[in-house]
Amino acid sequence: MVIDDSKTIRRTAETLLKKEGCDVLTAVDGFEALAKISDQKPSIIFVDIMMPRLDGYQTCALIKNNPQFRATPVIMLSSKDGLFDKARGRIVGAEQYLTKPFTRDELLGAIHRHVTSV
């Protein structure tokens, strides 16, 4: 699943992942994502940090606080690459932090690193 308020980022990630045979869900914000996560149960979640209404840190914390999804890997996506931002991602339970613009190899690397059945 790719959660980002930028249509360009969602479409780019979706295109890259579909070319590799992945089924891709997208959401424009955390609220939309949370509804889809409970229905679809994605294997991995990429979430943008800077989003309206519910930011990436809040979205990640809500996912990780749900026992059903605690083990689902969450990868933070951000144009910020500061130590504070990365540490905050870890605190809310993110497994990894990718800086935008990300590459195809970074996305696939995160999937191979965190999802066993790829």
C-alpha cells in the first residue's frame, strides 16, 4: 500500500511496483488508508509523513497500535532526511525510512527486506 497526498508519488510508486508484479493499493491520506488496511490487509505499507488531516507519524502509530497490524511493516516516505525525522519514525514503529525522491531499487529493497513472501 502507498499512502501519499501527492498523486505523482502515488502513481510513480504504483507503476514501479506493478511492473514487478505487486498488487498495489493507494490512499490519499491516513483516514482513507486505515479503512482500506482493515479490508485489504496489505503486506507492507509505504506512508508519506507530510499529509493533511492525519500525518504519516499518526497513521503509522494507529497501524502499529492495532494488534492485527502490529507486524505489518511500515516504511516512512519523506522529503526530509533529518535525524529527528528518522528517529520520530522509529518511535512510532516504522521499520524503515526512505527519502523522496526514492528509486525503484529502494522500494523493491524495502519489500524484499521486510516481506518474506515476495
